[in-house]
Amino acid sequence: MVERKKNLNELRKSVRDKNIAGICGGFAEYTNTPSWLWRVIFLISLFISGLGLIAYIILWFYMPAGRKQ
């Protein structure tokens, strides 16, 4: 079985799995992991260093919107 390489240009905000902006849902769809895990990662990085919030805000503005299916 040949696995197709993922292109970083395929990373987009999720249209279906979103609580605020769809960032964590987009990471979940791209990496095929649950979105709650990405939310926990962002929360942990928020409480440890505050970088989670900064990264989330930057991604909110620069990550392309998801495609409607």
C-alpha cells in the first residue's frame, strides 16, 4: 500500500469540526488525529508559556478557510 504524502498547502480550517475558528479541527483532519487532542495541546501550551494563544491567533488569520463539501 502506497501512502500519499501530504502537502502543507492542504492544511485548512475545518468547516465541520470547529468550536471557535476551526483551527484544531483543521489540524485533526490534516493529521488524522482527534480534534480534542489538538485542543489539549493548545491549552497546555497556553498555560505553560502563552504561546498557544499567540499561535492560535496567528493561525486564525493566516490559515486558509476550509472547503465546503
